[in-house]
Amino acid sequence: MPININILRSVFIERVQNETASVKTILFKDKVSSKAEPGQFLMVWIPGVEELPMSVMVADKEHSAAITIRRKGIGSTALFNKRIGEMLGIRGPYGNNFKIAPSARTVLLVGGGTGLVPLIRLAAKLNETRICCTLIIGASSKREVFFENTADAVLSDTKHKIIVSTENGDYGIKGNATDAMTQVLKQETFDTVYTCGPELMMKKVLDIASAYSLPIQASLERHMKCGIGICASCCIEDKLVCKDGTVFCEKQLSKMNEFGIFYRDKTGRKIVY
Amino acid sequence: MLEMYKRLRGKRQREHDRTLSINIAGMELRNPTMLASGFLGISQAIFNRLYNADVGAIVSKSISSKPIEGYRNPTVVCLEGGSYLNAVGLANPGADVFSREIASNPYVPIIVSLVGSSHDDFPPMINKFDDLNILGYEINLSCPHVAKMGMEVGDDPDMVTKVVKTVKSHTLKPVVVKVGLGNVDLLDIARAANDAGANAITAINTIRAMTINIESGIPVLSNKIGGLSGKSVKPVAIRCVYEISKNVALPVIGCGGIFSWEDAVEFMLAGASAIQLGSVIGYEGFGAFQRICLGLKRYLDRKGMKNLTELVGLAHKY
């Protein structure tokens, strides 16, 4: 019988990896999630605490998937503190995904913070098809940089470049990810730009990409409850991020007056970024 | 080619408009499919998209006088076989913000769902909405999982009378009362609503229910108890619609597990003049309204009926 992805599955944590002092990657066995497309997400239940939408991270183990969590609120802190052997409930994967054009030869990935997760999964796919890949990792400081080695490993079969930018300049290029992007675009061009991270960063990535007439795909985040397109907590204009997204292209993004301006809080009120 | 398709679609649309259009409690609808309250209902942009997906009317999320954050996730749990359990906790932006959200509603038939803990809560909210382009109100007297709101009001016939009378005395627009399965006989509540001047009844709301994860032993919903919707509540809802429409002289809007045109027909045979869709959207998205309308139209054609009213309550004679 085919598995109904909407029904909560109990999974057990098999490995926990520290990425930074406040970021961890949690690996678990789950055949369905192991086949998730880059940009898709899981609804992850931390029993008795919270359920969070989490982008699916690559796992170096068969029939497994991972999630990467930054300790922040009650739910994410509870998840961050989970240990090997403990149980999580998951449903999904949900949403659409980053698309790779058959003609693509060289692409640019711009990520900030845990927004790097779907980009690393995308990088693994780009590696399979030997598409040249430049990845920009944005962080506030050297201590907050993660996935540099992971990215290098998943891109090992294709020509690639990893550029790190830090806001305080203690590692890599000084500035934020979009400053690095501007520098890169002065020297090279790309078939597509993929981005995920804080919305204000993605808005800037869209603006820069538009200035260079580059197609772009961005994976958006909104407050989510159902994950399956019935509650509209995650709406941005007339789109549901959980169902119509999480990935939107430049045509859709440029029509969204709310993109990079407002998000909706838990009550549904619009809050200015 | 696209133009031709659009023209054809427009023509087909007008055709099924004629047959499926209804008047319920003074509200003229192009077809009997409504979006049930609680689903998708806080943004004008989404309402416009639903309108283009052929919805007959949209019932908003239940709006309260102050914004409500609702419960922590999990607020929605998917169950086997087309059912859901939810305890969102009446999360909504509040009457002030929501009235501004729909202030420039161009043409979408919106019914504003209101919720409150006492009759005093309603007049200030109605003042905010009454001059807007809306069809009417649905009063949520049956949310099964929030203390002092919804069902706690709906379980008290005197409170129901007070709330409905207060709402009716502050608006000339139609007032629909949404009922559910509480501790008091549903018919007593429907009669109280009727006597107090309500114009229609929506039946039914979700039913109190829960689910427990067997690995951890922990109830999945953060509120532990929530409301059951979808396919598993349909036979209960059919029974409620049948009993209300047989015993109370108000039009009934059927709600509970409608996934297909066959379900819609069954509700109408039981006595529903219109129907509300919700859970089905989780399975097929916004396309559900159009598909159910098309099925209804074909059914009427096959049965040689000219309009939907011929169908309403037909099962009562047996």
C-alpha cells in the first residue's frame, strides 16, 4: 500500500551533528523523506512541544534524511536539545521544489543561515548532473559559518566554487551574501540564481538578479500550521507558501507586493519586516 | 486559442449559473458551494482567487473583537481516510484588522463569521463590517475547543437567544447560525436561533475528538482535544441536517465531509439548501468547487430538474 505522507510517522534520531554553537543537524531514517526534492519541507513534531516546518537536508546514509535546526524559540530549542534515540513525528515532504533547466550549465546559489539547507540538497542534485555551481554562504561572523565542508563534499564531482561572506569580515569576503553576489556577477554570469534565507536578503537577491536579467528561484518561509494548503496561515498575496511554494520564480516574486515587505503573524495580521 | 477557451469557459459558467444559482436567506449565490469557516479565510487576495475558482460564497475564519494567536502547533492533524483533527484555537487578526483587509472587497461574496464569549461582543464588530461589501454573517456558536467561546455559548439556549437577538438588532443583513454537537439537543439550539430571528442554520461544526501518538504516548494536538472534520463526520452531519430541516423552519447549510458532488446531493436530499466545503481542499485544492458544481449540474440534467430547490429535502417524504 502506498504510504500516505500526511499521516504522522514516528522516526528516531540516529545522529546529531553540531554545525555551530546554536545550529545542529539531526539525521533519521525515513525512506519517503530521503527522496524529497530540494526545497520541499517536512512538518516536524517535537512530541508535546511544537510542530515546525523544516526544509529537508541531505543525509549521507541510505533511506535517511536530515533537518538542520537553529536554537531560537521554544520549539526549535526543544528540537535542538534532542538526543540520539529520541523520537520525532514527521509528515510530508510537502511543497514544490527548485527546478533545474535541462539547458543549465552554470548556476549561482545564494544562502543565508539555515536557508542553506534546501540549497545543499539542490547542490547534491546539481552534482549528479555535473552542473557548475557557485555557492555563496552568508553569515554574521566566522563562528556562524556552517555547511562549508558539507557543500564541498556534496559538490565533489562537479566544478564548483564556495564563497563565504561574513558581516564582520573575520572570514571570507566582508559584507553580506548579496555584497558577495554583486562582486561575483561583475566577473561571471549564470543560467539561474537559486536563493533561500532571510526574506530581506532574498528580496535583494531578486533585485540584483533582475538587474542582470537572470532567472531566479527563491524558497520562501511563512508562518505555517497545516502544511497542506487548507489554513492559509502561510499566504503571501494569493499564494500559499506550503502548497504553491515554497519555491517561486522571478515572475511570481516580482508580482508579490508583500515579498520583502510584510509577513503575517500567528493571528494573521500583516507585520512590516 | 486561449481567448476561445476563455469564452467557452465563460459560456459554460453562465449556463451552470442559471441552474445552480440559489437564494438562501436572502443571499443570492451563483452556486450553492461555500467555503466553510476556518479554511483559507483571512486574506482578500485568497478570497479573489477562490472566487475565480467558482466558489459560491466564502465564510471567513471566525473573527473575534480582539486578535487571537491561537494554539501552538500541532494545530492540524491529518487522519486516515480523508479526515482531519484541528485545534487552531480561533486564531484570527481581530475585527478591526480584518474589516480593513476586506474594506475594498470588489465583488467577492463574503460571509463574515463572528465569534464572541457574550452578546456584548457582537455589536462593535458588526459596526465595523456592516457598511462593507459583504453578504451577511455567520455566528459561530459551536467551536468545540476554545473555552468560553463557541460551543460554550452554543450549549446554552438562553445565550443563543441573547446573541442572535443582539446581532439581529444591529444589522439588516442575513444572519446564519452555525451549530454543532454539544451537550444540549441540537434541535433546541436550532429552535432558539429560529425564534430569536436567525435567517439560516449551518450544520455542523467539527466534533470534539482527539488522537494520541502511540510511540510517545502523547496527544498530538497541542490542545490535546480538537474538532474532527472530513469524511468521518459526514453521516452524522447528514443526520443533523435532516433533523433540523424537518423540524425547524429555517434553510439549512450542510457542512461536514463533502468531498464529491454525490455528497452534495446527499446533503441536499437531507434538506440542505446550500453546502460548505473544507477538508476536501486538503486533497484537491481550489478545484473542488468547480468539480462539485459540474457534477451537480449533470445530476440535475439527468434527473430532469430545472434548479436545485427541487432537490432540497426530497428524502423527507420517505
